[in-house]
Amino acid sequence: MRLRLKGGRVLDPANGENGVATGSARDIEILDGRIVAPTDQRADAEYDLGGDVVMAGGIDLHSHIAGGKMNLARLLMQEDRRAYPEMPGNFCGCGGGRAVPTAHATGCRYAELGYTTVFEPAMVGSNARGAHLEMADIPNLDTGAYLVLGNDDFFQRLLAAGAGQEQVNAYVGWMIEATQAFAIKIVNPGGINAFKFNARKMDLDEANPHYGTTPRKVLTTLIRAVTELGLPHPIHLHGCNLGVPGNDETTLATIRAAEGRRLHLTHLQFHSYGTEGDKRFSSSAARIAELVNANPNISVDVGQVMFGQTVTASADYMSQYRNRGIASPKKSIGMDIELDAACGVVPFEYRDKSFVNALQWAIGLELFLLVEDPWRIFLTTDHPNGGPFTTYPHLIRLLMDRGFRNAQLATLNKAAQAHTLLGQITREYSLEEIAILTRAAPARILGLTDKGHLGAGAVADIAVHTEDADREAMFSRARFVFKNGRLIVKDGVVVELAQGTTHVARPDFDRSVETEMDRWFDAAVGLKAKHFRVADGELRGGAGPTILKCEGVVS
Amino acid sequence: MAEASTQTIHDVACGFCGLGCDDLTVEVEGRTVRARGDVCPEAARLLKRLDVADRPASVAGAPASFDEAAEAAQRILSEARAPLIGGLGADMAGAGALVDLAVRFGGVLDHYASEGLFRNYAAVQRTGWLASTLAEVRNRCDLLLVVGDDPSATWGRLFERFFPADPLFAGTPRKVVFIGGAPGEKAKGQLARADVLHIATTDLVAVLEALTGFTAGRIPPGASFGGVAVEALVALADGLRNAHYAVVTWNAAALADGDLVAERATALVDALNVTTRAGVFPLGGRDNIIGANQLMLWRLGYPLRTAVRGQVSVHDGSLYATDAALADADVLVWVSAFRPEPPPEFAGRIIALAHPETVFEKEPDVLIPVGTPGVDHAGTVFRMDSIVSLPLGALRVATLPSVAEAVRRIAEG
Amino acid sequence: MSGVSLKPRAAFEARVDLSGITPAVTCPLTLLELEGLPVPYGGKSVKLAELFFIEGAPEGVLLIEIGDVRLDGVGAGMQEGELIVDGVVGAWAGRGMGGGVLRISGDAGDFLGAELSGGRIELAGNAGAHAGGATSGSRRGMSGGVLKIGGSAGARAAERQRGGLIVIGGDAGEGLATDMIAGTASVGGAVGPLMGRGMKRGTIFTRTVPALPAGFIDTGEQELVALQLMARRVPELKAVIGESVRARRLVGDTLLGGQGEVLVPA
Amino acid sequence: MIRNGVEIRDNFAEAFPMVGTRLIVTADTPDWALTAGRVTTGFATSVIGCGCEAGIERVLGPEETPDGRPGVSLLIFAMDFKQLKTVVPLRLGQCILTCPTTACYAGVETGKRVPLAKTIRYFADGHQISKKIGDKRFWRLPVMEGEFVCDEDTGSVEGVGGGNILILARTRGAALRAAEAAAAAMGKVEGVILPFPGGVVRSGSKVGSKYKGLFASTNDAYCPTLRGTVPSQLTAETGSVMEIVIDGISFDAVAEATRVGILAVCDIGAEGGVVAIDAGNYGGNLGPFHFKLREIMGNEGGAA
């Protein structure tokens, strides 16, 4: 099957091509799902792009799209589902919801925005099988999941016992393989575990009440593990003290704690709060952006807050328990899970007239605009925690259009306006920078060499947008989206469902750990390790994963 | 044909009651299957297979080929006005295929054991709750409150699994308080190392309310609640407050006031978590009901008891409950792969995807005997906590289609 | 058409969901548009005209003739206008209604007036379970408006009610006012068992002292100025209060810190 | 204009906008309702020193009240809405809540809302019970005697304050009798109160004072003992002057009270010692409402 996309302006920062800037259009050729060098052979189908902007399919490296906590959110927030019923022309009849859309709606809405790959950033090992089953039902998207590690009692015991790094590496490797994960996520390092022992807060150097371990130790040990195992994505860190005013110091200390090793700080917005001003809540975005700029080993995604109703879902039960009092509507679910992790689901409405919410919004945008290197910052709302991913086009316009941004700012809570630098920041993102944030950079930080670009050999995941000065309108509906070379979206509407794949990382590790894992699962967990393990054949309805083989320093 | 030799399979996972035991030992000899050693009576009964010929598919009582039966089923569904896809005793693949079927033909989806689930939803959907899972209970729970009747009649190994010999954190002895029914012999045996207390009452709701009051520091007026003296309640409330990790468990399906029990247990655990840690552990989960419900949530956005009507789904906990929906349905697709559960009385047409040993009061219009997940074919089922799922393996060569295969064939026609 | 009359072509063989088909929706439509309105019917969606004969009716009115026990969601979501049913209805009549008047001459199924927030429902016959209650997963039942039931109400009437007025002419079934949050209800006939559990606030008028859960406390007979105030301000309550200035007052559910009350006028 | 020997001078009363509200206070007996009314409207003669002007508008029969008990209706006026919102809950809390058997209801449905139980409900320390029927909410506050029932709030009106008539008579006794008759007649008019003691003020005032900080001082032009020493409005035969001040919920109500007051005074007539009827004003530049005596009397003025 050969396709030809004719006369598009190609925006491919990974390969240094910017047809938008040069004004030159060219053809892109696809053969059997991959991009190939242009030929003059007859194509099975041709699409005349008429100068439209052609980019690689969008990649979201942090969006909660599957797993037990999302289903708990669906269960709890039936209001969301009822308010957003199936869309007209929804040919499979199973889509709905906005803050927590169904698997089908997730795949369709993302595709309509030009996204083709999305990573679930918080898969709990004991729920891995369920998360993979759910991901298999998401159409149109390639997926992958980060395994939540660091609060599990097995790991905490290793740390407390002073186990060597090799033991840790073997355990991490085993867990990655057993759960079919792509990367390691740490959520509130050690804090979730401490909450099970009734600790209500946990700072970077605070000791776990039972194990005596510190978040710093958890973090540095796991950073070393993923480095030595050769996992492509660095530790994906949801730090300590999420949402707590004054967590800026923790965040700065956390960046320093990495000591130059690669570390990804996720939803940084929720970790950039100072305690200045009479409301004891202020923006520390400038301080934090400065340190991020100075540390090329650090990458971040923002977790932008967008106003409106959403539901927050996190493994960080400690923080979510703290926030349950401000749930709106007033209900929430919490769960301690399997000596492994936990979860907390708290519905929330971000209000533009609220000082705190308005300032959160401004802090997120400050981070976007003050972190200088577009290759190290990623466009996220931490869907659905800061807001649903369907708000991305609006967010893009906020980044690209200063006038629009300042007009929005002027409508917010007055006190919050006085507490942010945002109005003075003149930076506007270019289209190329947006393409970096949403395609090229995520592919690079995830180690996906055949994604996020349009060079020969790349997977033919392609989004075509008609240029529009109103960037929100431009990015709200893709003119065409191709998934593996198949047309799935035309004029902003899904026209076909494609089955995606699931990316997993497969490191080498010392398999002698298996005996110990068997013993642990038998005695403590009450489940056989072999039943904990998810087999390749259990992914994607038997199709199995797309495996990224890791070349570690240990073997 | 070679003589069948006995094969012993260890670490067999069991998908029947929802507790998720996965350490069973099973002997297989050709088509014969039987559990060996420590196994609960329910698993022993449901795993047992004799070397008998499978019951054939049938249409209107007359034997038919699988294809003929599938075609007949499709004809019936095509003409159906209001199908009820009930029973829903299927593994994840089967449940997924059944949702596809509902999307295609319209109809109500419910599981035959959903009553308890929806009683719990009175609490979890309205206020949410703070819950726990099996491994946490095993290792942390130092005070377990069992509300209602002794659940070991339904979950034969519950207390064995809750209370391993050597928990990581909970000190000994661990305390178990039965509120309502007294523990039976089996429970007492499994709880030999624990401190067991029984508080009899006929009003569980009042007792839980009073406990919540005392726990929260209120002094409700009265000398006894639900027939339990204030002194006993105060002592128990103190015990709960002083526990490191208290867990409240109940089986809503067996409690007429299960919705209120769930709500009050939730309130009690909420009150406890202000100063210490605690969680609810609702019992349930038979025949992969939790898995089917999970699938419904991610596929349709609604739990069980949802109707698909012209490709738009809508949920209603009462109208689309099996009993109510039966009164409005003209076709019942009855699915029970885990056990020979007969369909409920129904005047309309019945398409049964049933365990081959099912005894029907009235021959279904179409019968397709299906294999059992974890016996005849592999499959996935969820445990009652909705977090952990188990891979079930095949114990013998399948001669019957799985639910997923049968449903796909019906859809293809 | 200025007003619309719907007459079922035959008894329904599956449930019909009329939610959202309110006078405000039907009255501005032409006959042709009305005929094509999609209506869920069993597992399908069909055109309104497949199920009903459609004719004119007085301005602003939606009239349903005969009715059907499988006719669900009548008046659901209604905000204005008048909807009259000359017969029986199924479940969810007046669900989430915010204004207007819904009159039903026959019986109603479960969840009559569930989550009603305004307007008026008058049912001549008996109501099913959960009258004025909360839908699956919702935290609160009826929050405003008036729900008048001429006959008896089934189990769990006024469950989670948080406002408005429910007047039950006949008996109330089991679990009346369970988890009631606020609002007022009155029962002209007998009250079933297990009423008032988890009641937070709100007032229930009854004619005799009902069986109440352990958390209720009898404060004895009280002289209450509010009785005659309510009897005068709320014509619907006149029947149960009469000329009384005294009432037995029972407060609960105190086990959960509740301050609801059952008033039994002397 | 002369009626029954009484001169109705060609003058006008000058009045100011005030905001006011009406409360309906009921009690078990007419006496206790009246007591509550009197206490609540006590020390409310003039905004100058009392913060508000208040009075009993009418006594209500049981059939006229929301709870079927005897009651009174009270009008309370203040110079602005903020002040009204301050004084009404204060008086409600100190004088009605405390008074045996009372209940208090809104007497005005429309206009900006003046808090009643909305403010004082917290006295019940969490035991307060709210009832909302339709759009109307009332509260029940447990008190030692039983329950205090009180509406959430009441409406308000933009009314008129400072309408007046001056009764000029030969003797103090004649002036007082005429004033009593006028007050009795004016008190029957709906929508007005006469905030001064018994409806009558003997110390009418003019604007300003020789003393710094005093806004008003004795109306020397009408003081008989100063006749001749200051520019006087009094003829030689006038020995005493009484004033009746009128606050009302509308211009028309005040005009009507003025009319019936003048008629009552004229009925007593010259034979009863009345000389003339006059009115107080500040030259017409300060208050927007002018009640022209002769215009109000119109053809009832009688022969010249």
C-alpha cells in the first residue's frame, strides 16, 4: 500500500525541516505504514494537501488514559459521562465523557487533535493486566505505560536492608518485564508507603516511619537503576509535597538531588508553589525555570491547569487524601493497593475566580514561557488532573498568542493577576516550537526513534492541519490524520478506527531475582508471581507489545 | 487412542468466587478434571469435570451444529426489540464480545450477581470510600470488622487468605470482630491465631452508626443500639481508633439493607482515617462480575445495568437490573460459562451460552454450550477488589467454544 | 404546533424513554418534525410517530393520552409549560424537572420526581419507589418544587431529599426519608417501617408516631408557632396540620449527628 | 385657605428619601404583640440620634397574620440601605427575639433584601432549623420558651421621611389636643408611621446651629417665647406649636397622612383654639419631596 501526501508544508523539527518558515511544500510518501523516500511510483491513494502544515502525529508522554484509577474516576463521576454522551456519528456506539472519557472516546478525541501516541504515566504493577486490557480497547493510539515504583514494600525493604544496586536493578528489571511497562514512574517517593503507616506528609529527607528510608534515597537509587538498565526514558518523577505551598524548595532540592543524572519532573506546575504574599501562596515558576534551564539533565512537563470541571486521579493517595476536603462535587475515592502503591480520585473544578486556581493557571504558563529549551519541556495538562486533554488547542493558543493570553489573564481573579509575572512575558511559541513540544521532543525523551518525525523509516503517524491565525481553531481539528499510513481522521472527524500498539521496554536483568520474587509473592502478596506477570500475548488482543530492547550497563 | 495419563497441575488460578486463589492443585486425566488437596468446596465442585461427551448445541431443543445455532441466534437478535444480555458469567474476552453484541443489536447488559455491587455503589458513587485490597489486609489489618453473616460460607478460604501466618506489619494476635452472625467452625479454624469476638445484633445499620458516632467523639443518647450495650460499642470504637489499620468488610449481596451497611461502613472508615488508617473491603466478585463491570466502565463509561439503545448507552441501576429488565425484554441472551446457572424464568425467547451441565426448566430457543474459563480455555478474570486480575489457564483441550468465540460467531451470523 | 397531543398507537412492548421531550421542545415543532423525533424504544431508537398518534392540543401543552407503564421519563428535564398525562406512566417521570407543571391522572413508576429542582408534579394515583429520590450515583434527591402524590408512595420516598415539598396523600412505604438531607414531606396515611435512618435534617409530617430507628429521640409534645405558619403558607400541608398548634416532635438520626424531625400534629 | 377657622398656610413640608422595611410581629396575645412592637420601635424617633426611625404601623388581627395570631406591623426607616441592614437585625435580636411568644415575618416582598433570621439564626448555635417553601425561607430557633420563628429576610422600599405638619394653637393645651386628634387620625393611614413620642414632637428643629458639630437646633421661628426676638412665623395669638412628623413607604402615603391630619386638626377648628397649620421646610433645596399643604387639601380646603 503506497500513499502520497502531496504539497504539504512539512514541519519536522527532528530533521531540521521547517516548511512553514521557508514556505516550501513537498510530497511525503508512505509505503506499508512507514514513511519512505519519495518515488515516482504510482500510489494507491493521493491526498492533495494544498500547502497545509504536515507534522508527525502528536505524542503525549503524560496522560492518564487507562488503569484502575481511571475506572474509579468513571464510576465516581457519572455526571461527566451523562453530560457528554456519545457524539453524533459515533459509529462504534461506546464513547462518552470528557474528564474521564471512555477508551473509545479517548482514542477518537485524541486522533481528532492529531495525536497518535499517548503514554499512561501511572500504572500500578498489581493492576498492570487490567491497564493493558483497557489500553487494548483504545482505538487509534499507540500507548505505553510507566510503572509506579518506589512505594512498594518489596523495594522499601530492599532499601532498608541496604541492598546493593544490583539487587535493585534486578528487581526493577523484573518488574518492568512482568508488568509490560515502558518506563519507571515514581509518585511521591516513599510518601504513599508512609501514608499506609499513617504519616500525613513526607519531605525529601524525611524518614519513612517504618523503613527509615527517605524519598531522596528512593529517588537516587531508582535513577541509578533505570540508567544502568538502559531504559530510554529517565525516571518520571511526581515529586514530594504535590500541591503544597512551599513545595518549591523541595522541587529545587530534588533537581539538585539528581546530581546531573537524567530526571524528568512531571506536572511541574503542581510543584512550583511558594508561600509569599498575604495568602501564603505564590508562584515560584521563575526560580524553578531558572534551575531547569541551568540543568540540561532535567526535562519537565507542565501539567497545566485549565478551568472547568475535571476529576483528579493519582497514585498519590497521601496528597489526594489531603485534598479530599476540597473535592467538587464532594466525594472521593481512596485505596491502598497490594503492598504496591495506592490511588486517590478527587473530582475538582478549577475556577477562574479562585485565587489559587487562577494562580495555578498562571504558574503553568510561566513555566512554559520561562523554560527556554523546547526540547526539555512537554505540553501536558496531566489529563485529567489539570484539565482534560481536549483543552490542548486552547492551551496552544495561550502559548502562541500573547494578546489572547493577556486577555484571558485580565478576566481572572484580581489578586492572582497581581501575583504573576505572566502579563510581562513577551514570549510567543512558534509553530516549530509547538511541533517540538508535542512531537519531536517527546519522541526523543522516550527513545522512540521511528516516531515524532517524518524522515524515511518513521512510522507513518502523520497529522495535517490547515493553518489558521486562530491557533486554537487550527489545532482543534486535524484535516487529516494517518495512523500507520491509514487515514483515520478527515476534516476533524474520525473516519476509521485503527488498532494501535503498546510500547514496552525490555531491559536485561539478573534473572536470579525470580526465586526471591516467587517467595515474596507467595508469602506477602498472596498471589503467585507467575500470575502477577503479564504475558506478551495478553497485550493488544494477542498482538503483543512493540518491544524496545534496552542496552543496559548491567547484564 | 493413547491411554490418558494423570497429570497434576499446580498453582491453578480459580475464577469462581472472586477471592482469586491461585494456588490450587488439579489432577487432569484426559477430559477428567478434579481438584486435589486444600481447596474450598465451591472450587472443587465447579472445577470437577467427568469424561462425558459435550452436550451439543441446539435450536428449539433439537440438536444443531454450532454454526446453525449461531445463525439462529443471530436471527432472533436481529428481530429482537429489547434484548437483555444477562448472566454475563464470562471472562474478559467474553464480556468484551458481549458489549460488542449489545452495541450492535441494542439491549440491556447486567450480571446475574450484581445486586450486591449496586448496593455498594450507593456508597461509593455518592460519597466515595477509602478502600483496601487483599495484600494490604493480609499484612496490615490489625482489627477486622466483619459485618453481617460469616462470609466463609461463600468465600471458603477468606480468613485463611486474610490472615497468613507471618504478616509483614500487623502484630499478633490480630483482632477480628464479627458483628451480626457468629463465626462458623470453618472461620474459627482459619482464625485460630486471632482474637475473635462476636457481637450479636439484628440491626447492623444502627450498630455501625453508633460506632461511627463514638469514633467521631459524639455521645449518642441511649443505653444500647441495635441491641448492643453502649459499653461494648465504646470499647469497640476505642479499639478501632487505636488500631493501626482497621478494615471493615461485608457482603452486600447477603444484606437486605446492604446499601445502608455500605454507606455506614464507609462513614465509619472515613471517621477513622482522620487520626489513623483504615479501609473498607467489600466482598463480592463472583464469576468475574467485577471484570465485566470494569470493562463496561471503560468501554461504555457506565457500570453494569446499562442499556444500549440505538448506539447510545444509558445507565439505570433499577430499570436495567435483571429482574426489572426481564419484564420488558423479548429476548434473553443468557451467559453463564463458570457454572451451570439456569436462566431466570422468562416468557420470551432465550439464547443460552451456557455451561454444558446447565439444567433448563424450558429448552432455550438456542443453546450453545460454552467452555469454562480456567478449565476449557484460558482467560482473564478480575478479583473482587477490582485491581488485581488473574490469568486463567486451560486445564484440558477445549471442545466447546469460549463465550467470546460463540458471541463472535453469532455476530458474524 | 402550539400544543401537542400524543396517543400511543398500542400498548408498548418495550420501554420508551420520553426524557427531554417536553412542551418546550414539542410545541415549536411542526407535525413533520415531531413525527421524526428520535425516541429510545427497547434496544433501538425509533421515530416518535412509530409509537404515537400525534395531534394538536391547547397552546403550550403536551398532552399524553392513555399513558403506559413502560413510558419512562415523562416530563424529565422539563423547565416550563404544562405536561398532562391522562393515564399511567413508567419510571423517572419529572426526573430533574426544574419548572412547569406535570399532571398525571394515573399511577407512576419508580423515581417519580427524582432530583426535582422546581415546578410542580401532581400525581393522582400511586407512586413507585424512590419518589423524590436520587438517581444512581447522585448524592442528592429532590431539591425544590412540589411533588404531590394523591395515592400512596412506594419504598424509600424522600430518600436523600434536600429541599422542596413532597405530599403523600396515602401511605408511605418502607424507608421513608432515608438519608434525608433537608426539605419537607408529609404523609396522610400510614408510614412503613424503617423510616428516617440517616436523616440529617428536614421535616416529615405524619398523622401518627411512626416506628423510628434507635437514633431518634422523642422530645415530647411541643407548642409550635411554625405549624400554623406552614399550614397557611403551604396549602398542601393544611390537610395534615389542620388547626393544630401542638405537635409531637421526634428528632434524629442522632447517631449520625442528624437533626431531622418527625412532627405529628396533635 | 381657611377651614373651620384654621388657616392652612401656603407652605410645604420638605421630605427626604429614606429606605424602609416592614416587619410583621405576632405573639400569643395582642398585648405581647404590642409590647414587642413598642420595644422594637422604641428609641427610634430620629435618624439623627437613633440610627433609624420606626413605629407601629398598624395592629393586625389574627386573620391578617402569617401564623394566625394577633400581631402588629412595624415600619423601620433609615437613611440608606446599609444602615437599614444594620439596625433591623439589631432590633430584631434585642427586642423581638427576646420578647415572649413572638414571631417575626417579612412585611415587604419586593426590593432589596434586609436580613432577619439570616443574621440572627446563629444565636441557635447550630440547632436552628430552616424551612424553604417555594422561594420563601424561614427559620426556627429553639429558645427556652419554645421556638422563635422568623423569616430569613424581608424586602425593602424606597420611602419618604420627614413629612410634617405644624399645629399652631392659642394654648399648649389646645395644641396638644389638636395634635392628639391628628396623630390618632394619621395613625390609621396605611404605610406611614409617626416616629415621635405619641406621634408628636414638641421640639421641632431647624437645620444647623451656632454650636459647631450640631446639625440641628430648636426651631426658633416657631418658639412662642422667642416671638419678636427672632424672625418669627408666629402670630401674636399663637401660644404653642406642636409638630407631627410622618415617615411613609411612598409619597402618596405621606400625602394621605398629611391630609387626614390636617382634616382632624381643622375639625377641632378655631373654636378649639387652633390658629393655623403650617409645615417645616428648608427652602425647598434640600429634600426632593414637597408636600404642599394647600395642594394636598385641594377642594377640601373649604372657603377662603
